[in-house]
Amino acid sequence: MFSCGKGKKKTYLVLLTGLLFTTATIAGCLNNSPNTGQASSPKAAGIAQSADQSRYSRHHMERGSRLPVVDRTGAVLAADRETVSVYINPFIVPSDRSWVPVLAEILELPPDTITGILDRSEDLVWLREDLTSEQVKRLKSLNLNGLKTTVQAAREYPYGEAAVPVVGFVDHGGIGLDGVEYFYEKLLAPGKCSSDTIKTPNLRLTIEHSVQLAAQKELAAQLQRLSAEKGCMVVMDIRNGEVLALASLPSLDPDNFWEHPETSTVNHALEADVDPAVILPVVGYMAEQRTELESKSRQETGEDPAGRTDGTDRKNSRSRKGRSRCRWQEVAAGLVIWSPWSAEELADLPRYPGLAEDLCTLGFGQPTGIDLPGESTGSMNPAIRYSWNPDAGSGIKASPIQILKAFSDLFSNGSRVYPHVALNAPRTAGVSPAQADQAWLSDELKTRIRRKLSVRRGPSLCSIKWSTADKAPSRKDPAQVSVLGFWPAESPVVSYILCLDGVKRDPRTRRGTLGRTLRIAKQAARIPMTRDPALNEPGFVQASGGPASLETHRKKTASGRNRMPDLSGRTMREAYSILRPLGLDMEITGSGTIRSQYPAPGTSLKGISSCRVECRPLSLM
């Protein structure tokens, strides 16, 4: 009896030990696993982690300064500034908690928030950042053991949500989560950048801040006017693929990104959810004109004296000289297109052998290689070989940047167009703008396409696509709208695309709405074609054709003020607001307030293009 009872005890002990071990293992896995219910992607996981303020502890304290991000003119888009944060150690502070109401009043926080933080079993918890000098003074007079303030770098975005689609944002630990902040993390992060990888004290982008702001404002107006849910607008230099503006809505405040839904972090210019019906007629017209030119060439060389085209020629050539008049045409149920072709021509244009091959050559179903994270590759239906059936859908999905690249390739000057947003960063392998031109895109063919699509008012092409439930877009049956165009009409410099989704009002009933996008293109076409001066690359060429220099441009904006101002003791934002009206760039070293500058205050601005400032943090507590 005794031996049997002893054996049972041993068995119970073994089972109990195994049960405890299994429970501890499962609990550890649950605590350490990512929150899959809230974060379905790496970017979303990073945002979800950053929303947990308990994460802002030692990593946040030890954060260093990142390189600034500037636009093509030197305007600061993102840079670190000095900020003061306060932390608390729940294990060291006095246990009576009579000081909680006083601390809450100083930090402008609810007392319950601080009490909840004290109940956590953590040794160091972040309370608040960006304290004022008065708050720091009062905290010091409180003389509370376990309370610590620290001076550190905080990322600042002067243009807010307008630049987020390109610049992106960082978390409180200073790690890039989106845009160039994420894509060029190794260049921007403290201690990771070397002179071998980047030759300037900042990351210079291709966008121009005034055009970016104008594009964001116009996009917001289009969304409101047409009752659309989301959209994007991209303006690109056809000559070199430089993205001059990239707007996407809805957007978010980079300083409070965790308060916005995950859908606000989507860059719609990179999402492959657009039906490229707007550009397919051009592809068909291009094939038609290519066949005609090949037939003409054979006749001139005597290879085809009868003018045969091997069965691929059209019955009626639709090559026209001069500018064509655009109009709306119903192509199929739920699809209307604004173009210079008639309804019959539109129905027949995209039907020829080799359609899929030409679409692949133009880059559909492939990434453009733009230096922004999250680009979708799109899709190509293998069944599309000879024709495009608008009634059944095109079977193609592309991103707006892919469609714009393909459209720009039709006018590029001797080379393929590869979109990019960074001027002075190493290019991704295989994304050099110096690639060979497509053999089948001759200068004569480009000229014919340009003449066909050349317009002085409004876009060159536009499509409105919705389901067949109603005769026009409505709240029950919203549409997808795509707009394509270029400027100037005679010699294209920039191309642009506008994509709107969830459109509940018919654009055809709001005359001139879509044509307003051309104003942004005209503004962008006046931007000089630039290269970073630090890379010893060619100088500036005026977009209108005449040579110009950045120095000349800066002198025009100087307005007679020709002396270097005194920036000592000022913050980065204050210095920026002083230098920008003078046409001067700002090169920043360190973080905090400005302690020294070069050139010195009072120096003549003749021949000076930038001011180098050295910042140092304040000493606190």
C-alpha cells in the first residue's frame, strides 16, 4: 500500500511540473508574439509597436541625430531638433503618491494616467516629451526622486502631412517607418552613414516643396468636389524620371501617426489597384502607327512595293497631323474615356497581335524601381495576348506610378524613364535612367503620339470606370477615375497622373474639374532640371529651354537683402524661416539651438548659396 501511494505521488508531481512548464511556455509565447490582430504587415507591426508608450524607454533616451531630408531647393522636409523628455522609475519614486496631482498638473496629464504608469512593473517609463522651459524648471523644483529629464533629438516635419507620402515618418525611437525615412534608413540613421555612401550632410530629394503643397491642395479639392474616398497625384520630369510632386490622400500627421487608422499610411501612388484603361488606347495607337511606319520604310527600300503589311495593318489609317479635339466617348457599359479618338476607334485600337508583349515592355506587371517602400508590381492576365475586352474588364491591374512611367516612356528623349525621389543617394541596381531606348519607339513614332495627345487645356486622356449597375457613377455605384497629361504641349517636360477612387459624382457633370490638374503640371514645368552640386554633375538647365543656374534663381528671391543674418541662439525652425526668403540652404551639424554659423553674421551674400550652422543641446538637471 505504501509503495503504491508513493508512486502515485511521484506521478502527480511529474504531471504538475509538466503542466506548469507548458503554461509558462504558452504565456511567454503570447507575450512575445506580435499583435497579428492589429498589424498584418511589417510596417503596420512597427506602427503598432510605436503606439505602445512603454516601448519608449531606454532606446528613446539613447537616440542620436538623423541626417536632415531636404527638397531640391534645400527646403527642410525633415530634421532633428532638440527636445526635453521626462521619464519616471516606478520602483524609486516615493510610495505615498501624494506628489501625483502636482506632477500631473505640471505635465498637463490626467492623474489617473500617471497612476496607471506607476502600476506597471517596469524600471523606466516615458511620460512626455517636448517640455517647455517652464515645465523643466518646475520639475526641477519638485525634486522628486526617480524622475529624470533628458535632452535628445526629436524628428520634426515642417510640412506635416503634405510631405508624408514621400518623406514618411519615424517612430519615437528614431527608426524610419515609411517613405524615404524607411527606404534610406541606413543613410539617415545615426552612425550608419559614411562619406562613401552619401557626399552631403543631408538627403536631397527631387520634389519641390511648393509644387508638393500645390499638388496636395489640388488633390484634396478634387476629392471633395467629386465626393471621392481616396486618391493620388504624381508629377514627374519626363527627361530624367525625377518625381517633382507625389501627393496621396488620406494622409496622416507624422507627429501623431499612431492616432490614425492604418489605411492612412497607404501610399496610393504605389498601390496596384488601378485599371489602366486610360492608357490602353495609346498602346493600340502606337502599334498602329508603328505598323504604318514599318510599311512606309519597306516601300522606300523596295522591300514591299505593293505596300503590304503582312496582315497586321489597319483597314483605315488614323494618323492625323496637328492637334486633335478630345471628347468623352462611351466604350462599354460602365466605361467612358476622354481622348482624341471616336468610340469606334477606341473599340478597335487595343486589338492586335503582340498587345501583351508591348504592355510588358512598357513595364506593366513589373515594379518601376522607385526608391519608396511598398511598391506593388501589379498583375498581367496571361489571356491578354491579342485584344482588350472592356466589357469583361482589362484583366490588368497597375499602380499610378507604373501607368505614369509607361505614359512618360512614350515621350522620353532617347532613354527609358525610371521614377526616383532621391537626388544624392546611391541608385538601386538596375534603375539607372541611362538605359537604352526601346527599339520600336522611333523619334517619328514619338512625334506622332505627342501630336495626337497634344492639348493646351485639360488632360490628354481620362477614364471613368464603374460597375454596370447605373448609367453613371453614384453613391451606390462609385467609380474609379484616372487622368493623364503632359506639358508643354509642343515639347513635353513633365507628365502627370491623377487617380481617384470611390468617386460618387460624375466628373462629366462638373466641367473643368479634372482639367485643373494641368495647373500643377505648368507650375512644375518651370522648375530647373537639377543635379546635386556636391556630386560635380552638370549644372542647372531651365525647363523652358534656356540655361540658368541655381545661383541666379536664388538672387531673384533675395529681394535686395544681401547680408548674412545672425542666427545665434535660434532654433532650427527659426533659422530656416529666416534663410529661406534669402534663397539660402541650411547645412546642420548636431542638434539643439544654434551656437555658431558660417559665414559669419553680416557677411555679404554675393556668391554664397548656403549657411552651415552648428547646434548644441542645452544642459539640464
